[in-house]
Amino acid sequence: MQKYSIFNLVKNAFSNHENWDLAWKDPTPKEEYDVVIIGGGGHGLATAYYLAKEHNITKVAIIEKGWIGGGNVGRNTTIIRSNYMHDENALFSEFGMNLWRKMSQDLNYNVMFSPRGIINLAHSDAQMNAYARRGNSMRLNGIDAVLLNREQVKEIIPMADFSENVRFPIFGGLMQPSAGTARHDAVAWGYARQADSMGVEIIQNCEVTGFDVTAGKINGIRTTRGNIKTKKVGLCVAGSTNILAEKLNMTLPIETHLLQACVSEPVKPVLDRVVTFGAGHFYISQSDKGEMVMGGDLDGYNSYAQRGNLPTLQHVLTEGIAMMPFLSKLKMLRTWGGIMDMSMDGSPIIDKTHIDGLYLNCGWCYGGFKATPASGWTFAYTIAQDRVHELNAGFSLNRFSTGHLIDEKGLGTKTWIS
Amino acid sequence: MLHIKCPHCGMRSQNEFSYGGDASVKRPELNKEITDEEWDNFVYNRKSLRGKHLELWQHLSGCRQWIKVERDTATHEIFNTYKAEEEIS
């Protein structure tokens, strides 16, 4: 594989950049693989990469219905954080933070990781207390957390509304300085390029139509480009998990919902952090191009539309304007939607299933993008070793029957509870 | 914007409604032995169909009645609406 470096950039400039290798190939599916990963999004690509890198399993195929990176890894708001209270989420996400920090070097691909910090605003004394508790839990797990008072927040984000007579005055906030953003598409492309270079075959425009399961064991999959034999299948298809589960006669604790995001027209640098509104569900950051990147609530009803509805967008942006009034002067550049696996407790599932050789990675709710490296790493471990790693042991499928829910906020499909 | 025909009030905008989820889920009968699996299926497990989906909505800012709506989850086309107690053939 060609290394991406300043020297290669200069060298290729002399041939008008016409001689670069393809970043990944476009193979036709083989008859058999050791592992088949369904879903060529961030998590699927990362899983294949870590299977090859950490476990030396390279006879791997990624089966993607559309094109790689066209789903939620290309539709999110690029936020990376580990500001969780519960051990399962906190330790898993912080493990991921360490992978994020070295990802550009690891993948030889600039993912533009920008640890600019995230601030969750508090709008009452009670919320400050809750944030103090969450911050303490984070610090006990080795995650950086700083509780900010009103004056400190004002110094960092003076453009927020600090006037006296507002409905949701800013009391302070909880900051994780090491959180940040990354270039989402680059994450997918970086993983794809490295996985491809180690022998993983990325098969696009190939839809899975069924599974061959005999005597409780997986033997292969059926696709629109022929049947493929394999003993191990990993499902990484957030948003379509229920559709594939139906083909396996499984009913999962997941509903598919739509989440929207949008960007404003580009403006000069004004916001150098990620900020979330504490009295509703709204988050904002500014991209390197200058656009304000915003998102918030689910549309609120089951949806596979991949396109949002305006009442939700209006509601979310009303919160944004309450928090930062200058936003009302900006024009909207683009809005889009992605379909999420909303699990019933708001936490993901990375586990084996009752079918031998079938592994499940789903239920990422609002937080799939930031989990990409940790999810890929632990899922690769689970597939390769046929057992869960301690980092994803809590994300079990049967926790709903046993009552071991991870109710970080208890926010799953039922957003009205919040 | 969805437009939902409340069987009590007529056509209204989605802003007046709140969503109540899959209407095909049935609570296990009272005073009967219930397996963990049945309980799971009632509380957590959902089919989350792509396509025709029968779901509950409440006309919260209207007559406050719960209603059933048959909607396509991919196109948002609404085929029919029913009163909560109406049997659907």
C-alpha cells in the first residue's frame, strides 16, 4: 500500500496526481470466507480492520448494500466523547478515546481528530448537582471532567445567552476537555483502506437477502451477488438491524428511529467547543469549513425514511436559538437524516447470539460515531475469540431479561420520558 | 409534516399528537402464568417493521384520545386510522 506522506504528495504532484493507487479494490465475492461482516459503515469497517490487525484473520468480507460510509458514519455530527457515568459506558468509551487519539497515525489517514472539549450546560441547581456527580464518576474512571460555574462558562462561550430574564438561565456546565470531533468520512475511508491492504475484501452494492442456518449454526449468507459460505457472521447494520433480524426469526429490543442533523451557512470562527443544551436535546459545534453543525431529538416515531420531518427540526433549532440567539441570523445550508437503532435502555448491544457463529453489534442510539473504534475493536475480539471482552460484557443481549439494564439516562425509544 | 386523521376530530397536523409505539404489542393476560420470554416480548422486544406499521398515537393537544394509525415507516403514507378499541380485520 502506498503510504500517504508529504513526500508522496510532492512526488505525485509531478505526475498530476494521476498515479495514486486506488484506496481500496472492488472485488467480486468469493465462495467462502472465514468471517463475513454485514454492513460497510464505520463499525463494520473498523471490525474488519481489527480482525486483521489484532487477530490475524484476513479472509474477511465486508458486505455492503450501498456504498461504504453512506449510512450513519456519513450522517452524524462527528462528536467524540466519553462523558458517561456508568462503568460499562465510561470504560468502553474511554478505551475508544485512546484509539481516537492515535487513529490518524495508526491508519496513516488524517481523520482530523480535534480534541476541542465538550460542555454540557446546566440550567438549575439540581442539574449542577447531577453534573457534579457524573463528573466525579468520570474522574474515578480516569476520564477528565471539569465542573464549570456560570462565569467560567461565559468566558469560554460568551456568545451563549447569559442575560437575566431567560427561561433557562445558564448555571454552569460539565466539561470534558479531551472530547472533540473528527472528520467522519475519513474514519470510514481510513479503516477501509487499511483493511483492504491487509486482505479484507470490501464488496459494495451487495444486499444480504437471507441466512443459511442449520442446527443452530450459521453456514453462510445469501446475497444479491450469490451465496457465500462462512462459519462466522457479524451484523453491523445499525438502522437496518430489525430487517435482518426478521430474516433470522429474531425479535430484538430495538426500534428504528430517525435522527436529523443540519448545518448552517459557513461563518467565521465563533465556537471552538462542542456545546450541548441542558434543558432539552440540542448540540452544536463549528466545522473547519465554518458551518455550525447542529442536531438534537429523534423525529419521535418509527422511521426508515432516512429523511427528516420539519416539526422536529423546528423544535430542535428553537432550543438552539434559546441557547445561542445569534443562530437565528444564520441561513440553513443542509439538513439530513439517518436511521438509528434505538435500544430500550439507550445503550448498545455487542454480543453473541443463540445462533452459533452469529454475532450482533447494534443499538447505538445517538452515540454510534464516537464508538466506532472501540466497537470495532471489541466486536473483532468477540468474533475472533467467540466470547465477549470485559469491555463489552455489559452490552449483552440478555440484559433486558435479567434486568441488568445500563440506564445512563434511560433514554431509548421513549424520548418523552426525558 | 404528517397529517393524521383523528377518528374523533378529523384531519389534524402531527404537532397535536404524541407517539405511543407499536399497537400490535399485547400485554400478557392477568392472573396467568407468564414466562420471562413473554414478558420480554411485551416490555422490550419489537419487530419495528419497515413498511406497514400499526401504531398508537395520542391526540394530546386535541381530544386526548388514544388512536391507532396504520402508517408506512419508509414513506410515511398513512393508510387508515382507527379508534383505540376498534377491532382491525
